[in-house]
Amino acid sequence: MTDSTIIYTYTDEAPALATASFLPIIKAVTGKAGVDVETRDISLAGRILAAFPQKLTDAQHVGDALAELGGLATLPEANIIKLPNISASIPQLKAAIAELQAQGYDIPDYPDDPKTVEDKDVRARYDRIKGSAVNPVLREGNSDRRAPGAVKNYARKYPHTNKPFPAGSKTRVATMGHDDFKSNEKSWVAAHDDTLTIRHIGEDGGATILKGDLKVLPREVIDATFLSAAALDAFLADTLKQAQADDVLYSVHLKATMMKVSDPIIFGHVVKAFLRDVFATHGEKLTAAGLTPDNGLGSILTGLASLDGGADIAAEITAALQAGPRLSYVNSDKGITNLHVPSDVIVDASMPALIRNGGKMWGADGGEADTLAVIPDSSYAGVYQAVIEDVVVNGPLDPATIGTVPNVGLMAQKAEEYGSHDKTFEIAAPGVVQIVDSEGTVLIEHTVAAG
């Protein structure tokens, strides 16, 4: 690589298809100017192989391109253009692992319940790959996500259609508004360099270190919050009743790709709430078989095929789906519901799509219907409800005349967001979670319950 080199990131799915046609054009143009174009593989498969080189043949080895680019991202002279990439959920990760194994790559399975030191190491490596693993690395530093002028002008000249909300629309956002991440937030600002510890103090006084050696800088903001599992379950039970009473579609909108610790857990609570009786009867059996609701309904149904009595449980799930409120569907032709895969419905894509479509999503029959959009944490739910209220009163937004809000600025270190990093925990027992400094002084604490 030279000073006149462009690095083009090789990723998955649609961007990979675009690369096949677009990259040769780039190379033809830049070649005339003496600029080299190299590729780096940051696809999900590439990241998996880079993490587990131990049993690969020499021909199968791939470099850790993401680590290389992460180093470049901290240099002022570097300019990285990143294409979209998969933010893998557990089902997607497992599918990629199985596909690589079938092609002769000797890599380990993803351990759902790691017990040995080796299993825990494998799980930790895979956990660094799942979710939105690329963005926190490549967006550290100045980030510019403005749409080019040509793209804006095209959208204004050929605007997509935003449908009006029909009179009497029942579509709305439901959010907790209490006992959630937003309402429980506490902050503290570091006065000097220090090393902090996050610990759990049980009701019996026993201490468990959740995270140690947490280094902070002067003026760094430390923020801690929690979401009550009991309050979440009560909220979900109530929203299910609301959706059934209003005869609207029920849909949950999370971001299990970026919030890769918290939101799959919240998603699992939604699956269990919708299938309350099924889990009350068969929950222990499903857990013993490694079929967790956190991975979505799709992985449970797939796993039931090889489970003794699985056909009967599958029939109960089908009956529960029919008896409950109407569920929104990602793909009704294929039977993929809103609850099938945690990463299928990503809030910052799904909610704008709902609003552009006049507040309607798609049901089991493929038809459109008003929707109760469930966004449990109220940190960002209000944004979408406010837009819904605005377009109901003032009509749909016009892409030909509305402005844009560029996302330009300095990203956080490692682009960490709450619920996404290794300082997010599912609490095992009631007690208190504390953040303490190197002298043992409690800086922030929260009283917590199991879950």
C-alpha cells in the first residue's frame, strides 16, 4: 500500500453484488491517475475466519482486515469509505459458521452455553464478531455521512411516495416511559485519570465483579442505567391487550444489531410475552435444548424439528400466533413474522418505512393494516411518535422539498452506545450494582432485580 492507495471494503450481500460491477469501473478510472485500489475483506465470513485461524490451512488463512483498518482509522491522513455490511444476529452468525464448515473450513460451533475455558474463549471471539462489529471500529474519529448532492438532487427530481395516514388511523408508538434506560439514567464526570470497577452486591452481601480495570480519562462521562425486567414484562402484557382490543398489528422495533447485548434480551422478553402459555408449559424443555427466545421464534421453530415432542410444541406456537393479536410480518409469503429474527426489524429503518407507508405494516395475509409499534425504551421512542403526530395533522413529508440532516461529527471512542458493549449485563440476582473508583468510593449505584 502506498500514499496513493484507495482501500475498498469487501462486504456482504447487496454491496457485494454492487462491487462486482462497480469496482472494475473505479479501478479503470483511478488507474489512469496512477492510483491503486486494493480490497479488504470485512465481510462476516472474513471476520469469522480471521478470528479462528488455528485449524485453517495456509490457503484458507485470511488477514484481520478489520483490525488493520481500525488502526488506519486513528490516523489523520486516512480516509476510509465503508460500504454497508451485515450486523449479524446469532441466527445469521450460526448460518455463516455452518456454511463455512460445509465448505471445508475447520472452525468451531458457536457455544450457546459455554462452560469450559475453551468454550468461553470461543464464545468471546464470536461475540466480538456478532452485531454491529464493524461500525465501532471504522467510525472512531471524524465521521461524515452526508448524502452527495447528486443523490439529493435525484431524490428531489424523482421523489418516492409518502402515503398519508388515513382518517381514523390507529397507528401509534407504545413505550414504557418509566423503569427503562431513559428514566433510570445516572451520570458522573471523572476529575482525573482513574481505574473503575463495576460490581454487583447481592442481598447476602457477596460481591461479584462484573467489569474491572475500566480506565477513564479526565472529564470523561460515566453513565449507568438499567431497565427493569418486571416492568418490561408488565408493559408487554399490556401492549398485547391494547393491540388485540384495537385490532391492529403488533410489532416490536429494536436495534439488536448495534445494541447487541441489551436488545436481543428485550426481544426474547417479547417472544415469551407473545407465547406466554407455550413458555409457561415448555420453557424449561426449550432452555435445556438451547432454544432461547433471545434468538427469535425462527430459531426455536427450526430447533423443534429435532426435539422430542417438538411437533406438538410447534403446533401450540401456531395456535398461540393465531389466538393472540395480529402480528406484523417481515415476509408473509415465507411465514417470517416480526418475532422470527432479532435483526430483521431495525428501528431506524423500520419506523421510517412504517411512517412513509401511511402508518401501515403487513400482516399474515400480506395485507396492510394499522400497527401498534412497540419501542420499549423511551430514549428514542418519542421521536417516532412526534413524527406520526405531525404527518397526521400536516400530511406526509415531501421528499422534493424537505431538507436533510447530515450526520457529521466526532464519534465516541469505539463508537460505543448503551446496550452494545461489554459493560452491559443481564443481572443474575437481586442486589445493587455499583461503579466504584480505585479507592473503593461508590460513584453510581442502582438497586436491581434478577433479569
